[in-house]
Amino acid sequence: MDVIILAGGLGTRIRSVTKNLPKVMIDLNGKPLLEHTFNYLKNFNVQNVILAVGYKKEYIKNILEINMKI
């Protein structure tokens, strides 16, 4: 199964919480929210995840490469 995650917004309505982070990179128990999402999706035999990102896409990519060894 494949999944598309829409994660490209600026997060202007929750800017006070996210500061300058993309919403999917908010820290939740020491890991980015997106990493928790990936781990959850493993329970459903998801093989491929497509991230539809715009805002700070390079930041997201770099953090995921470091944290998840992708």
C-alpha cells in the first residue's frame, strides 16, 4: 500500500507553537511528528510514502535523513 501525506502548509494558525518549524516536524516525545506517523503506518504494511511538501522541504528532508537513516 502507498500513502500520500500532505505536509506543505506554512502553519500560520499555529505559528506560536511551531515557531519556524514545519508542522510535521514539531517535537513529540523526542521525535518529529512525521517520524511517529511513519512508524504508525508500518503497522498497516505501507510500503511507500510520498510527502507533498513545500514549506522548508529541505529542512524536512535533512531531519528525516538524520533521524531515520533514509
